[in-house]
Amino acid sequence: MGKKKIDLIGKRFGRYLVIKEILERNKYNQINWLCKCDCGVEKIVIGENLRNGNTLSCGCYNRDRSKEANYKHGGNRRGKIMVEYPIWSQMLGRCYNINNNRYKNYGQRGIIVCDRWRNSFSNFILDMGERPSSKYSIERDDVNGNYEPSNCRWIENIKQYRNRTDNHWIEYNGKKLLLQEWSKELNASHSNIIRMLKNKSFEDVYEYYKYNKRIRKNKI
């Protein structure tokens, strides 16, 4: 008598969930099963490989393990430091290094990094994901809250800049903008506006640049 066939439908093997048996056997007369990986990929897998643990996933398990190992050391596949690693390190410095020039606005105010992130760069990057681009930096939704998954996200730098407590806001003609935003509005350099404001009012600065704009337009 042959071996009794084992029904694997509904059973889990690593990240695989067995969905159904494939009626047609392979060339070695082995039973194949259609499996769905936790990542959503479906594959046909030999039953023996499932039972002996040779196959745990569609391949995503090893990829995730590789990523986690790289994240742990702050590197990527080419051995370079990830751009997110300095961001993570600076976050810790603001909260725990009393010699950090921003410590008074963070650690001294009681702002901390959650244990999951403080003890593991890999957890930080797995929760936050990689930074979308160089225009983004980490931001807390509640500026008085801690650095933790529920309170942090990547945000474009200009949006983050608007949330800082030491911003230079200027209100003129019913419009309230940051000095940096006024410089774009007036097509003037940030440093020139700061220099002019030392001995002029913002109204004078505004009219000066608006007037020069009108002159330039009339010459075209």
C-alpha cells in the first residue's frame, strides 16, 4: 500500500497558506499545491518542500531579512550609509545628547524617542519607510509629542519649516507668510530681505521689490 496522502489545504507553512491541490503531478510524481504568500503572491509549491521547511515564502522572506540586516547597520545593498541613518542619529541626539545645540528644544522639554526606535534603526526605517526624496524630513504631528510611529511622518521641508516654534512670520496686506516665503513672493533673496529689514520696515522692503518688478516689466 502507498503512503496516505496528507491534506494540506488551509495549513500554514512559513508565510504560505495552502489554497488547493494541483491535480497534475510533476515529472517526479510529486504532489503540488497552490499557495498564497502573505505578501499576496500565489505560487505552486511541492508538498514535500512545504513539510520539510525548505520553502517558507515566495522569496519575500529572504528579501525582508536582507533589508532588515542592512537597515540594522545603516547601510544598503551596496554597503553605503542610508540617507535615513543620519536623520535617525540626529533625532536621538536632539533628545538625549545634552551637548546637542537643539537639546533644549527637545530632550530638555521631555521629548523622547520610543524604545522601538531608540534601540533599533531597522525598526525606525521599517515603520517610517525610506524617505521619499531629499525634499522630505521627519516631522511630528504633535510638536509637543514624542518620536514614535503614531506621531511621525515624512513631510516636505517647507511644510515642516512652517511648524517650527522659532519661525519668523511677517503679516502684511492681510497675508501672513514666513520670511522665506515672502522672499519667493517678492523674487528676492532671503539674505537681502534680512539685511534691508535692519533699517527699513517690511512695508518699505515690499514696495521696493514690487516697484522694481514693475520697472522690469515695463522695460520688456
